[in-house]
Amino acid sequence: MTGQRVVITGATGFIGSVVLNMLARIRDESGAAALRLRAVGRQAPRAAGQVDEWIRADLSDPRSLRGSCDGADVLLHLASLIGPDARQCGVVNAEGTAALMAQARKAGLGRIVHLSTSAVYGPGPHRGIPVDGVVPTPVSAASRTRLAAEEPALAAGAVVLRPGLVIGTGDRWVVPGVAQIIESTQALWGGGRALLSLVAVVDLARLIVRLALGHGPVGGTVWHASHPEPVYAADLVRALTGRGVLPAVDQDLPEAECLVRMAASGCRVSPRQFGLLAQDHWYDSKQIWGAAGCPPGPGPLACLDEAAPWYREHLAEVVGR
């Protein structure tokens, strides 16, 4: 690890901020000469001293990325745009990634980790499939452009990670989405029998850090990056209920009836998003943990002990608006 210089995008985001915290701790424990951290993005990391250098840049402006990877050894590309605007998603996710990878190749980086998503596969059900076990058919603008972004990343020699649903402190989609569904339906959907690929953000961050420091597979490859054991939707809801994040539900409804209630209540979770939680979306993720020599941890639900207070506070704020 001596002298490693790491560039990270998305350092202020949900996943990237956890990765940065881990890398900064390793640097501080090992000595400043062991690891140098450079954040590339529109905003500097909030905590002083987390990075050794910040380059103000925007993925939507390729000119701002020039020189961003110069003198570095590793690139962690963890930034992406999640939203409905297809044009802007294309500019940031696809074109921005291509421009960044061009800089990485120009700088001769030996290690690149690129964060994608299992949402590139599109609607399920998917049951224990290997990488590209089904043809990717992404539905949303974000997932279509994130799939497109994989091409230049792979061409640059990146290890591409496709995690499923990521939960933990800072999650503003998965558990908040479940909370909205429960609030609008007052029920569990389809018995909660859907098997889901989940990963705790702290475990995914550990994996990314491990890859960043030179462990694991060669580049130009795609890997699923959820916890190896899928989680039943019912077990996720029970775990959240048991920690006071969600109210208890004693009713079970078919998926179709849940969708009717969601529409009637104005639930912001779309039918497509509901399908990600109501149908099997389970991707074989065993290989990456072994290849990286990184224990996957006790499972994503274990992170809820620490994350529950954050979820309760966040949901209270959202409801109170």
C-alpha cells in the first residue's frame, strides 16, 4: 500500500462518503506517506482533513476533468446521477464516465473500480442469476445510462461492481421506499416472499476499499456485489419493525391490491420501484467476496442496529414536511 494515490468521485455521496471515511482512517493509522486521497467533484468532503487534495470538477463538463487522474495509481468512480431526466443522466453517467475513463487511461492508472448497479437487468423476477445471466434490459433513464457507462469503464480496465439494494445510514431510497409502501397500504405485499439482493453500505464500502488497495480480480470484469445470502422482503420489514423504524403490519395483500392502494394514496413509490421489492431480484454475489479476500459480514440486516436511529430521524423529517 505504500505510496498509493487514490482518486475518488462521489466522495460526498451515500456510498462514496463511507468509502472515503474508511480510506482516511487507513491513511491516518498508517501514516501520511502510505496513502494519498484526492476527491474529484463539485463539492469538497465536509469533514476537514479527509482528503489530501480536492479538485473541483463536474462529470457533465469533460473539460473540468482534465488532469484529475494525473499522478494517481487508483481511481474509484462512485459518482452517478439518479433521476428521471434522460438527457442529464446520459450527460453525467455515460458521457461523464467516458471522459473520466479517458483521463484515467491517459494517466496510466493501474487500478480502477467502477460502481454500477444490478438495476441494469431491468424487471424481474431474477433468481440467483450469475453476471449477465439474463440480458440487461434497464427501464429507467438512470439504469440505462449506468449500463452504458460500464462500456468505457471496462475498456479502461475497471473492475465493475453491480450491487443490489444498498441499506444503512444515509439510505434515502430503499428503507424510505418501504416505509412509504407500508404507510399507503397498511400491509405486507404477497406475503413478503420476494428474495432480494441487499448489501449494507459499510460492507460494500469495505469491499471497494479492499479492491482499491490492490486485492481481488483483474480489471475489465463485471461482478455482482450484494451480500451472498439474499433476504426475504418479509424479513427486511420485520427487522425494521423490530427496531422501531416501521410500524407493525398485520395484514397481507396481493401485489395488485397494494398497487391500487398506493395509487389511491398518492404514494411516491412507482410501480416499477415497487416491483424491485415485490418480486425476486436476487443475483449470485458469492464470487467477488472470495476473489477480493473480503469476508461479506453477517448480512445486511445486522447493520440496522446501528442505522435504525438515523432511519427513525430521517423518516420523521420526511413525514413532517
